[in-house]
Amino acid sequence: MNRQQLRGLLDRVRSGEVTPEAALEPLLQFLRQKPYEDLEFARVDTHRNARQGFPEVVFGQGKTPGQVAAIAAQIVAAGQSLLVTRTSPDAHAAVAARLPEARFHDVARCITLDGGNTPRGRGTIVVAAAGTADLPVAEEAAVSAEIMGNTVDRLYDVGVAGLHRLLHEHARLIAARVVVVAAGMEGALPSVVGGLVDVPVIAVPTSIGYGSSFGGLTALLAMLNSCAKGVSVVNIDNGFGAAAIASSINRGD
């Protein structure tokens, strides 16, 4: 049971549609569940969906394929959607051996499996990328936002080196409820987008660029110093973090 389902049950009790007695059993059933499953190498947080509106997300980097598969199986067994980030084809093969419907997203390096019970976001999240080299981070954001229940509009290769490409898509930008912008090099694109829209912009610095980009640090500092209002910044290459914030905004949490 996720937070929206809990809230919906309580709303039905308040409206008289469901009696307190009828609501008690599913609540007790949820409360009797262990808050986590101890796998020795990991403690899978099965109550995170109720607390935060989406299940625990698995960070695949540094985990063996077997560990990823075991954690994924516990999440899906609890009736929840699965998202594994920073993972590999080998990990996907191990997950698919247990969960054949799990999907691998090659560019995003993510594994997903839709549990079918994630509430939909209210509007559209635009994910914009400055250049093709930024696509792994942009796709991590897009795939994460989609499995979190959002409609995503991808707007790629619209960097400031050819500003007309971005301006040509102005209608798509202003139709969004929130915009995620991934950019490396000097990291200028989020400021430009921030000056064109009246919705929140989540800036994602990427580690793309020549030596003085310092692995994304230059873009990070540029985005933190943006003069456009409504621009917030996540860590370098953190497409998932941007998606989580954008999803929360789009759901109205």
C-alpha cells in the first residue's frame, strides 16, 4: 500500500463510503508487514512507498548482479514498481531470470518493471539535454520520471551553441509543468530555459566537457549561480535525483 492509497482509504472513511470497521483490516494488514526485509547484504525498505510515494530505488553501481536481482525480487514481491539505476546488462540478465518482464534501458543504464499502482502525475515533465553526449544522464532522468508515473517529453540536442534549436521548441517547453535540463561543458542551458518558462527548472550538470570542465564542476557552479529564477540544481550526473524532484512537483506532493 502506498501513501496515495492510504490517503484514499482515509478519505473514503471520512466521506462515509467505507466504514471504519471495513478500513481497519487493510490498515492492520499493512501495519503487520515488516518495515524492511533483511537480506544480510541489504535491508530492503518495504515501507518507503508509504512514506515517500515511491518504492526504494536500487543504486546498481558497486552491487553484484546477484545482489541486484535479490533486492529487485523483494521489491516486486511487495507489489511495488522496480527502478534500478546505474546498472548493467549483466545485472539485467540476473534480474530477468527472476523477473522476466523487467526491462533494461541501455542508454539510461536502468532496469524497470511497472507495478501498475503508481499514481499518475498531473502534467508533463520535459527532459531537455544540451547535447547527445548528455543523453545517458538525461535518459536516466526520463526513465526514472516515467516509472514514477509521469508523462515525459524528451527534448534533446538543444544546447546553446545552436540556440535556434531550442527556441523552435518553445511551445513544448511552456506546456510542461516542470523541466529537467541536463548540460555539461559550461552548463548554460538551464539558465536559458529558466528565462523562457514560468515553471520550476531542475538543472543537472553532467561530467561532459574538456579539461577545465573538471568533470562537471564548472557546469555545477554555473548552474548554482544562475540568474534565472526558479532554477534548482542537483549533483553532477544525478538524473535520478532530478526526476524524483520533478515527479514530486508534478504530483503536487
